[in-house]
Amino acid sequence: MKKLKSHFELDNRQRSGILLLVLLVMGCWALYFFINPAYNDSYSKALTNDQLKIFEARIDSIQKRRDSLNKPKIFPFNPNFLTDYKGYTLGMEVEEIDRLLRFRESGKWINSAADFQQVTGVSDSLLEVISPYFKFPDWVNKPKVASVYKTYTKATRNPQFDLNTATYESLIELESIDENTARSVLDYRRRLGGFLDDKQLYDIYGISKNQVRSILEDYTVMTKPAVTLLDVNQANASDLSTVPFITFDIAREIIDYRVLHDGISDLDELLKIEGITTYKLDRIKLYLSSNQN
């Protein structure tokens, strides 16, 4: 017991040291609170109404920002292909979506926001939100206007010169005809052996419609070159490939077709051959014939 008791006995120096340590700790705490009273007051004072409004405004702003991020983003879409899920995300009722789907199943189309509301029955407020995202095909938004082409006939343009005798010097004097265009016209005429029809001017590479019309104001085919028409049922592939717009591959197709069908009775049958269009056939007929006509 004496040993155990000796550990808790303090002399005067030790007691003085402990007392000094306690005083130092208390002094430090006193300095902390009294030297920095603003820090202490910030916790003791309540927030003013203005400060509360500022914090509330910040919280509302954060909430709205979070809601906008969570809200599904709407991309432009064609309402004719609206799905159940897409309609649900847009805020449409099930009945409204069903009306649209039944309308589309009948083979009909929606071409405007007014059509969409009439078919689905959505409210004006919802239509106002989603209609800016409607995307219709160009042919709906901008209906194609039928092109009107001016017909140039001899009565209206009254040409006075033969296209097959036109010279380089006379061509470049025409409005909108430059040197390159004049050379192209003469080169193409030489390849053909002479123009058979005024429309063959349109076949020249790089020439514009305005340039063709400018030429036809003064020139037309007056003297046609002597051309021996090829019999489409007798000519071989090499001879057929000399005709404008008939390549060697197309010539082979023509021969295969006439073999399978026991001849070609009408040149319009050539439209069934891949690569021959109505435009091309119009030119091809200038050089071909059929002995079965």
C-alpha cells in the first residue's frame, strides 16, 4: 500500500507545475475568444431576412438547374413517326397517342401542327411547347412549284442561219457565248457529222440552257447531214456503240434483249434496258430504226 500510494503523492514543485499548466491552458482559451470576437459572433447571431432571401434564391436556382438537367431534351422529329415512349416523354396522354397511331394506320399523314392537334386532341399549351420541334419533309414545307419552260419555236424566235454552217467567229458574237462554248459546239458537231435536231445542243458538255437559247435565237438545223439509220435488229454491238448515248455495254444489252424477245418491234422497248432514259432515247431514235415497224 505504501508503494501504491507513493505514486499519487506530489511535492510542492510538482503541484506548482500542474497549476501553471492549467493556468496556461485557460489563458489560451481566453485569448481565442476575446481576441477574435467576430468569429464567435458569427455563430451566435441569427441570419437577417435579406440574407435568408439570398440563400433561398440560390437554392431555387440550383433546384431549377437540376430539374432542367433531369428533363429529357427534345430533338426535332417528324410527328408522323411518333412512338408510344416518345409521346409519353412529351407529356401526351395515352388516348392522344392512340388517336395518332390509328390515324397513321389508316395511311394518312400529318402535315402541320394544326393537323397534329386536330388528330390527337392535345391541349393548346402542350402544342405550344412541342410544335417548334416538329420537322416535316421539305416537300411539305416548300411545295414544289411546277417549272414553266418557255417554248422556243420558229414562229417566236425566227432563226435565220443554219446551225450546221455556223462558224467560230459567228458564234462568239452571240450573247453569252464565250470562246470555250463556241469550240465545244463545233467539236460536237464534227463528232456527230452534223446536227440532226436543235435539241442536240443540250447534249454538249458544259453548255447552259441560256447559252443554247441564245444560239437558237439565230440558228437552227436547216440542212441535215445524210445519215443511214441503223437497223436495231441487225446491227452488231460495235455499230450500235457508235450511236450517241449508246455505250458498248448498252449495245450488248440491246442485242441480248432482241435475242430473248425475237426482235425489237418498237424502239420504245429500249426503255426497258438499264441505262437508257427517255431523254437518251429521244436522241437515239435519230440514228436507229426497226425493220419490224
